[in-house]
Amino acid sequence: MFSDTVLQSKTAFVGETVHLPCKNNLSLEHSVEWLFQPLQSIYAFKVISGGHVTNGTFDHRRNITGSTLTIRDTITHDSGIYTCVEDAGIGKMHRINLTVQGR
């Protein structure tokens, strides 16, 4: 069973670089998975797993350093809920609601 943390909010503008830290105190890239649930969607998909980008459409703009997800050149379609989940099976999650606004 997952133990969910409080949902945090972050706002960015189109074209900015956003850093989404995973608040699970883990520093190894293979220790976390990042999931993304776009606005207006009930489905989420993996962005980062095992330290590797799993969705090729975001490969050039998204990467991970430690357990922090970085999104470069943000667009409005990057808005949604990003969830960091520990791979270790402990089940701890950290969720960030990202809103990307036009300038």
C-alpha cells in the first residue's frame, strides 16, 4: 500500500526550466520512478524509471539528477501531476501539481 504525501503545487512559465525534487531522501537515480498525469486525464504514465526516460517524446527535455526531475523548455502540456515513487517497494510517494502558464 502506498503512503501518499501532501500534494504540493508549483507554477512555471512557458520556456522555463523546472526542477521537481523528490522528497523521499533518496539520492540514487534508480531509486525512484516519476509518473505524469496530464490535466484532464485519469491516466498516468511513467516518465522516468530506473534513471532512464521511458517516454521518448520527452527525451530531449526531461532528465533526472539524483531523484530530481528536470523539465527544460516547458510547454503548457507539461501541466499536470508528477508523482515520485520509490522503486524499493516501500511505497512512499511525493506528488507535485505543476502548472505551466503562457507569458
